[in-house]
Amino acid sequence: MQTKQTINIIGATGNMGSAISQNLSKGNYRLLLYARDQEKIEPIVNEIKNANPAADVEAIDSNYNGCWEADIIIVAVPYGAQNEVAEKIREVANQKIVISIANPLNETHTGLATAPDTSAAEELQKLLPNSKVIKAFNTTFAADFSMPVIDGKQVDAFIAGNDAEALQTVSELVSTVGFNPIIAGDLTVSRTLENMQLLLIQLGMKYNYNWLAGWKILHN
Ligand SMILES: NC(=O)c1ccc[n+]([C@@H]2O[C@H](COP(=O)([O-])OP(=O)(O)OC[C@H]3O[C@@H](n4cnc5c(N)ncnc54)[C@H](OP(=O)(O)O)[C@@H]3O)[C@@H](O)[C@H]2O)c1
């Protein structure tokens, strides 16, 4: 049997952090849920345990300790908080997989806050040079997590990164969450993935486009 991996979810009280935690709790993982406000995290832990009494999940009150214990770290905070979080976890995130889910939208959602020759994921990699940063989940909406299957097909979830083993590990994690993992390329492909989600959000705002469905590439 595969060794149980420990995952620290930073921002576990947010829309994405709580949705990822809920779906991951069905897998063979130990989950450490971190949020700045401990009062908000306990109800999420209780909800997960009520839905799945076998879930291995607990609240953790120190981001540093959570990352120290973790094999995988999911940074589920707004792009604006990325620098602050990276600063706190840098020394305990060494050699670990760190998942960037951020869409660095500007305030008006008319563009990205990042320069065209980079992405939120690449910026995180610069902040955590000894970690294996992988882009995942940025093209799936929080609302998709309760129903990751549309018309009988799983919603696609694109992954990008530079480390082959880490990409494989994150593919398995994405699959456990319920999506169809597609390895899209190296970490620079995060630029495209972040722009894809910007487009989906803009189409939703302009045409009430059915963005809740997420992306679906046609395949057998
Ligand atoms: N919402 C979506 O459908 C969606 C889809 C794809 C990707 N994303 C990306 O996912 C990330 C989270 O989005 P969200 O919608 O889940 O946001 P959210 O609901 O606002 O949640 C943000 C979480 O980050 C925490 N946080 C904020 N600043 C922090 C800091 N400085 N240090 C530690 N924790 C901090 C918040 O905790 P507090 O309660 O303590 O503030 C909260 O738990 C963003 O990067 C977003 O671009 C979102």
C-alpha cells in the first residue's frame, strides 16, 4: 500500500481551500488545514469529519509547523498574499511540492497583475527556489468541486511544472479530487493557464457564459 502523504492546505477557510480539502479528504492523505483564523477552521474540519468519519484531517495553528510536517503544500491564498506566505514557509518547503492555484487577476479583472513574461506560479518558484512548484486547479472554479463531472465527463484540470515526479504526484492528487488531470507542460505554461482563466472569467462577465462548467477538452 502507498505511504500516506501529508498535505498542508494554506488558506483552508477560503472557497478553494475548503473545496480542495473536502474532496481530498476522500483520498489516502493526511490533511493539515491552516488558516489565520482558527475559529473559522474548526467548523470546516468538523464538516469534513461528519461527511467522512474516516477522514484524516486536523486543524493546525502554525503554518510553519504544517509545512514542516507536509510532503505537499497547497497555497490557496490570493495572489496578493503570495509573497507573505512564501516568506513564512521558505525554509520548511525545501524540496517539497508546492501547488500554486492562484489567478493573479488585476482589481478590475481586465487583465493580470503579472508581467506577460511570467506567471503567479513562476513568481512563487522564484520565492521558493528549493521547492518543486506545480500549477494546478487554477482553471477549475470552487463551485466545480461539488460536481466535477459534466455530461458524464470529468472536468479537465490542467497541471504545469518542471519536475516529472512532482507532476505525477499532483496528477494523482487532482484525480483524487475528482477532476481529469492533464499535464500541459513546464512551469512557463502557467502563463497560458492563468490567461485561460482570465478569459473564462471575462466571458462570464460579458456574456453570462457558462463558466461554472470549467474547461473541457473533447477526448474519448
Ligand atoms: N474562487 C475560485 O473559483 C478560484 C478558482 C481558481 C483559482 N482560484 C485562486 O485560488 C486562490 C484562493 O481563492 P479563493 O476564492 O478561495 O479566495 P478566498 O475565498 O478569499 O480565500 C482566501 C484564503 O486565503 C487566506 N488568506 C488571505 N490572505 C492570507 C495571508 N496573508 N496569509 C495566510 N492566509 C491568507 C484567507 O484566510 P482569512 O480568512 O484569514 O483571510 C482564506 O482562507 C486565489 O489565488 C484565486 O486566484 C480561485
